[in-house]
Amino acid sequence: MWANKKISLELKWLVFLLPALAFYLGFLLIPTLSSAYYSLTDWNGMQSKYIGFSNYIEMFHDKMILTAFRNTIQFTITITILQNFLGLVLALLLVKKFAGVNFMRTLFFMPSIFSTLLIGYVWGFILEPNIGVLNNLLDKLGLSYWQMGWLSNPFWAKWVISLVTSWQFAGYAMVIYIAGLQAIPKDMYECGEIEGATGLKKFIHITFPLIAPSFTINIVLCMIGNLQIFNQIYVLTKGGPGYMTESVASMIYQLGFGPGSSRWGYGSAMSIVLFIFILIVTIAMVTFLRKREVEM
């Protein structure tokens, strides 16, 4: 009897899980499984025809898709390096106690909580070639020969996307690094000073090895996020000029919702490939970085 009451009580608590379970099934699991099926079809959103692995075969012969994959990898590597470098520098500066440090931390963290679309529109206005703030400022400073269409030049457009994304989320990385720096015992630095360690040596042999878990978290989160980069590209360049700044995520959107395009089956195949690629990269990076933590 007591056992039945205990089971009944536990089942009552399971009721609270139903909303989260329904949300997970409706917005994650079922769409993912349906995407796997539709990737094997010629689907236009209304009708579907099974075509096997034709979408996957076509994808790896499509120059635009290969360009999108190459751009995605370039964006991911560039932003990961810049974001973590900026975040670590800010953390080292703001981990110290001084008047206004909390205000400075908040100031640098705030961009990461704003809408990426909103940030993109603001930067798009700043970089607009005719009435944009940057070109007008260069003109006022007598540097008009530096003026250009920042988002119409393929080289600079890629750098703008990378820099804007790194700037927005550097504060997020900073917070994680600050948490790691604050966990380092002061005794470690005192022992290092006794051994004659200078500022740089203390960072190399004490600080950096002990914030390895924070480094791992930042690298993995940054890579996962930027392999799916979409909002910044959609707002700033829409994949242009041409297809020179398209990412895999933006190409999936173009295939499904772009002008005159309704190749949802092809887009589903791309999303499955992107999912598998992110999964492999994540597992490889976590394994490598965890091994590095142990070695350090």
C-alpha cells in the first residue's frame, strides 16, 4: 500500500514535466526527425516526392553550397579567435577591484543581451556608404581615401561580420573568464612570486592553465554558435555581394524562403549535414580540450 502511494505521488510530480516535454517534442524532436525524412525528398512545402540521397549528392557538387561551407568555417575560426582574445583581455583588466569595475563589466556585457538583429541594423546604418557614420567621419577627418562600401566589398564584408559578432559577444566570454580567474587561489601567485615568476610567466604557468575549463567552455560555445551564424549575415549583407558571404544557415534560409525558391527538401538535407558537422566538431573539440586540461 505504501509503495502504491509512493508511486502515485511520484507520478503527480511528473505532470509538471509535461509542458517542457510537449515543447521539446513539438519544437525540437519532431521537426528534427521530419527534416531527416524530408531531406530524402523533393519537397516544396506542399508536396513531396521521395528521391533518396539525390539532395546530398547534389549538395557536394554545388559550388554555392561549398562556398557557404567554406565561409562558415572561416567565420567560425575568425570569430572564435577574436571573441576569446577580446574576452580574455577584458577579463584580465576587469577582474581587479577598482572604482567603477562593476559598471565597466556591465557596459561590456550589455551588447550580448541585445537582439542580434538590432545590433546588425545599427552597424548597417553606421557602415552605410552614403550617409553612414563611419564614411562621414572619415571625410571630416580628411581620410576620404579610406571611404568605401564596407558591405559591398567581399573581403571587408566578411571582416565586418566577424568583427561585429566578436564585439557583441566578447562580453559574454569575458564573464566566463572572470569566473575562472576569480576561482584561482591567491596562494598560487604568491608561490610563483617566491619562485621569481614575473607577470608574463605567472600568466603562462599559473593563470592560463587554471582557467582551462573556462577556455574550453568559451571555445565550444563560440564554435557551436558561429557554425550556425545567420542573423548578422541576413541583416548586414543578405549573403552578398553575390554569394560571397553566405553561410550554411543563411543558404538554408534562402533555399526555403528566398525569392523564387521553395526547395525545402534540399534545405533539409543541408540542415542535416550541418547538424552532423556541428556534432562531430563539438565532440572532437571537447575531447581535445578536456585532454589538454588534464595535461596542463
